[in-house]
Amino acid sequence: MSKQLIIDFVSEITPQLVESKDGKYKFKGIFQRADVKNGNGRIYPKKVLEKAVAKYQGLIREGRALGMIEHPADGKTRLDEAAIKITSLSMNDKGEVIGEAEVLVGTPKGDILKNLIDNGVKFGISSRGSGTLIKRADGTVVVGEDYEFLAFDVVYDPSTPGAFPEPIKESKEDKPMELTLETLKRDYPDLVEAIKKEAKEELRQEFEERVIEAIEQKSSKMREEIKEELLSDPDIAGAKVAVEGIIDILKPFISEGIAGEHVEELKDRIKQLEESLRKKDDEIKTLKEDVERKEIALYIEQKLSESPYGNKIKEAGILKEAKSKEQVDKLIQEFEESIRKTIDESNQGEPKGKSSVNEEKTVSVTTIYEKLGLPVRR
């Protein structure tokens, strides 16, 4: 669809004389509006005007943002016909394009406009731009994203912009071109096919980007969830839930017709991701078991330090196979009770006054080791 010359009157300007030693004439006002249906049934989206305003800054910086009195018949700006120079153009929060212009006093057309201002003549500002037009089902015409400002001209009768080659007429009674899918298919079949091909390619690329983005976002979230699960959930169930969530995200995309040729590739990616997650599960499980072993080992050291028979229990090696804190407590308790019982039995059978205290302890411990089946240390 080729770009067209688009002319739109916005509002009347009340000229304001800027007092200076040079006697310059400047005026300011709304040069264009966003997201508002104008008298010609056209809407300029805000992002379209933002882009156009940004691009127009280059002409302002170069001093080439010129305007004429009335629109030129061929739509081209000429130096010998220039009457104003745009010095500022910006957009406010309301979507209004605010412009400021200086009258080129001393030039033929500039002096004409100066004299008109001196005599109290009001005039309007009309934008001259280039871009494509898109017609909606409700009849509204939207200016396309390729739109750009060419110039802003001073006009007297905004409803009569002049004659242009294949123009978009400014008269409010004129209607825009009828651009429907049926007319395009009938009059431009090759163009329709080209558009369909381009649209399909764009949709395919967009689909792939959305899928990859979804996978990356879910993977990032999944990694955080796995870290949390490591501290709170021994089974690490969150990782499996995350994989299922990724599959659910992909389901609506896979059902689209344009994705048919990529389904197998996406399935392979999912399988690879699942395999990676399974390996991660194994690593986490191993890490978890190692942490548990270290926790048990630390607990055993603590309990042995608290027990009066800690060294004996350690030498006996009865805690090597303990799998939990409860099992450690139980084994220590049973061992201590056995030691006390053995000591009591040994002391009951030992004649009083036949050995020193140290000798009594030695005999008692030796007897304990023999009864428990432990190696006796001499």
C-alpha cells in the first residue's frame, strides 16, 4: 500500500507578536491532535504522532522546517514561497502537538503574512504529511505508523487545500478511498498474496519469539522456585509443576495453524527441558542427602559430647548406620543403660577393699566391653 499525501486542518491560530529589537513575529498553538477523530474522519494514534514529532526535530535543528501560505499545488515546499519557519514542536500529556513558528519577515511571502497579522487577520495551521491510511470496519480511517510530517502551512480556508495529484481532499464532504479485503482481492490479487505471505512470516516470527520468551520467563521463575523448594520441600515438587506450567503455556500456541511446521521442534525442546529438570532433580536429591548426612553427623557429635560415655559409644561404632536424630537418641540411650547395668552387676560381684578406685574402674570398664562384645583397650 503506497504512502499518500495527507492534509489536515487542526485549529485557528491567534497570532502573537513577540516584542524584540528585531521586530520578529511569532505565533504558537495546537498543530495536531492524537487519538481524536477529526473533521475528515481520520484518527492519528498517539504513538504515530510521537514518532512523527521526533523525526521532525531534525528539520527544526537544520533550519529547514519551513511552511507556506496555503498548501502548494504539487505538495512540495519551495524556498521562494516560504513564509514561516517552525522553531519548536512537541507533544503534551493530552496528546496535543504544540508548535511555535516564526514569520520570515523580509521575504516576499513572510512580509505578506506580517502585513496580514498587523491588520488583525486570523488564519489557521494545516499539517501536510505523508503516510498510509487504514480503514476500520466502522468507517473510521486511521493514519498508519509510517506517517511523517512534511510541513505546516498557514491557510485561510481549511476546507479547500487545493488541487494535488491523487490527493486526499480536505473538504469534509469528501470520502476516503474504499479499502476493503474484497476490493483488494479483486483489484490487486498479487498484492494480497504478497501481504498474506509477509503477514504469515511476521506471525511465525512473533510466535517463536513469544514461545521463547515464555520458556525463558518460566525457566527463570522455576529456578527461583527450586531454590525455595530446596529449603522447604524435600520432594522438590515445584520443579515438576514448573515443567507442567510450561507445557500449558505452549498449548494455545501449538494449536495455531501457522505453528504446524514447528510443533515437532517445540516438542523436542520441551523433552530436552524435561530431561534437564530430571537431572537437576537428581542433583538436588543428592545434595539433600548429603546435607542430611552432615546434619546427623553434627547431631551425633553434639550428643556424644553431652554423654558421660561419649568416647565409649564412639569406639563402639554403633551410630554409624543411624539415619535420623530419633535413631541416634535411641541407640545412645540403650548403650548408656547397658553400661550402667553392666557397671552395677560388676560392682555387686567385686569384693570390697581389694582394689583402688582406679583399679575398680578399670575392671568395671573391661567387664563392660567384654559383655558388650567390644575390643578391650589396654
